[in-house]
Amino acid sequence: MTTLTVGILVDGLIYSRIKNNRSYFKPVSFYEEACLQYGMCPCFFRLKDITLETNQVNALVKGDKEKYELKVITIPKIIHNRGLFFRNESKLKIMNLQKMGVIIFNDRNRFGKWVVHEILMKNEELQPHLPETKRASSENFNEMMEKYKELIIKPNSGSLGSGVVMVEKKDSDLWEVRYRQKREAFANVWPEIIRKKVLNKNYIIQERIPLAEYEGSPFDLRVSVQKNGLGEWQVTGVVGKVAKIGNYVTNVAKGGTCKTLNELLNDYSDLDFNEVYQSIKDFSIKAVTELNKYFPNLADVGLDIGLTTEGFPMFIECNGRDLRISFKIAQMHEVWKATYTTPISYARYLFDSKIDEE
């Protein structure tokens, strides 16, 4: 029986780590163990390694000496996309692969926050979980300042907490903007940092949800939501991200730390862990199911969700390429491993249900 090959499409940094056989790069072993479990063999490559005309790819495949070697093989029928592609020629190449019958899940994994917000707002059940959000403009900023005491201004497309500023009302006339560990008070005249962002059509303005806190710092949650071996959505794991003391963004890249949900809820004796977890799970599944209607190849995402002090989940954003590092930092080793195993189980499901039909 021929071993099925599943392709893992990666970016240049991950590719070089695998090519150089960096033993400390744990995710490769996770992929290997998962493929062994599901009767498949992984291969790794970049988009530029694919030659459409010959239906071949120059891929990294594990050789006899237990090291990864470059081999020219037929393009795998199933590919899990773990790269980010912004150029039109890259997107066109992916489309042409799909026209050839190759199934690429998570083919699109970068979503504008405004588009995601508009999609989720169409579902009445999800609306209570969505902070009010508007496109950046002077008019919208003034309107939001009239309604809320705290606002977040952030890039429509961006990650790792970069470019995010917080605006907070201090008294009837005085406001304060916080950015890059700086604070600037203002009244009628907007500071330059606000003018730049509010007049930038690539930014959004959002009601800031008062987040639950851990030891005095706000936290939110990264929720890994993936399709499994039955082709169904599941929550693979939930991990907390706690902002650095004095900061308002929770990203690890901005000094945030990672904790388990159990640790985070220790200070909230009135909250039941199982009830909170179930509400997070229910919302997450509903949200990705809605997004899946518009992005049909979606299968592996990381949702950022805030919790109010009452344990109510509030949507922050959707990450189409969940880096999963938060689970490792929180020492949730089995969950971290499962976030790599689950997409492979889904790949096996696609082989059995889609490829076998051909």
C-alpha cells in the first residue's frame, strides 16, 4: 500500500529550520508523529518550490538517515497552508493549484478585521459578543468618543499588537492616549498619533471591553479552533495571555505572559470554570462556522477572545495562522502538540472523503 503524502506549505524561516535539521524545532516531530498515527508522510515546501507545469514540487522529505532531504515529488493532493502570501502572483498560484484538483486548507489565512466584524455581525446570536467597531475616520472617532470612555484604535490588518493605541477618558474634558509605553493627555486638539491613525483608512476604531484581570493586568484568551478527523470544528485548546504590568495589549511579542484558564480564574471564585469554558467553546464554534461560510477552506484558526468579569466571552480578532506558541509558554505541552495533530487528522479525513471520491 502506497503511503499518502500530505504537504505542509511553510514560510522561508520554518523551511530553513527544517532544511538545516534543527533538532530543537519541535513542531516537525509533532507533524511526524501525527502522520504516523494517521498513515501518512509529511513533506515541507515553500510556494516557490512548486512547478505547476510539471505537477512537481522540490520538497523536504525525511530520508533514510532520519534527516530531511530535498526530493522532487508529485505535488501532494492535500496541502495544509502554514505560510502567509500577500502578492497577487502567489495568490494566483494557489488558485491554479486548486484548479488542478489540489485541496489546500487554510488557503486564505489573513483576514481584515473589518471584514470579519461585518461577517459575524450578520449572525444575531453572535452580536452580543462583538464590541462596537467602526472604520477609522474623524466623524466615527468623534461619535465613538461620545459613546464610550475607552477606545482601541488598531490596524485593520496586522498582528502581534503592533500599531495599537488606547484612548481613555479621564474627566469631562480630558482624555489620554497610550501607545508604545507612552501617555499623552489631550482635550480639544488631537495628538499627532491619533490624527495619523484616525485619518488612516487602514485602521479601525473599537469600543474597549473592560477585560477580566490577573494580578492587576488585563488578560484575553487564544482559542485554537480546528477541523478534526471527522471534518467537524472543535476547540483544541484555550490559553490565556496576560498583559505586561502597566500595558494594555496582551501579545507575547509585547511582553505578555501565558497562563492556563484555570490559573486565570482562580481570583474569580464566583465563576464556574466549566460554565466559562463551555461559553467560550460555544461562541468559538459558532464564530468559525459563520466565517467558514465565506472562507470555505477554513480549517485551522486562532481566535482572540476577551472575558468580562462576569465570564462572558467577547470577540477580539481572528488569526488565520495561529502560531500556537502561547500553549508552549503556558507549559500546556499536550495541547500544544494537539494543535499540530488535529490538522493532520483533518488531512486524513480529506483523503478519505474527497480524494477517494475521484
